[in-house]
Amino acid sequence: MHKYHKSRYRARKKYYDKEENKEKKRIYMREYYKKNYKRKRYQKDYHLQPHIIEAKKEYIKKYNARPDVKAKRHEWYVQKKIKDNENDNLHAINSERFTNV
């Protein structure tokens, strides 16, 4: 923690305990949330621009071409196939059990 954390905490608490300052805080927070909403909207619009989308696609191609990433993706794919095969075998065993009853 910062060395002035405790004293600043007490000062802020004392300041906002007064009724006239509570309203100032409410007004400030309303403006802050509006500004934050605009920032999120700007980021969303920014990432939907065509040249940004193309830059992301190029980056993903370069990223996926890296040898370490290829190895991890291949390992994940192999594990996924093994798991799917186990599920299919389990389904077949369960189906046989229900039909033999």
C-alpha cells in the first residue's frame, strides 16, 4: 500500500460524509459513467472498422504460423479427437446395454 493510503482514506471519508459533498460525488459519478459508456462505445466502433479487422486477421495468421502455437494446437486437436472417440464408444456401449434388456 501507498504510505499515505490511510490518511487519504480518512480524508476522503471525512469529506464525503458531509451532505453537500455527497451530492457533488453523485454528480461526478453520473458524468464518469457516461464518459465510460462513450469510451466502451468508441472501442467497439474502433474494432469494427474494416482496416482494423484486416490487421487482426493478418496477426492471427502470423500467430498461428508460429511453430510453438502449431504444436499446441495439434496437441489440443489430438486430445479432442481422443475424447470424441471415447464418447462415441461410450454411446455405443450404452446403446447395446439398453437394446439387450
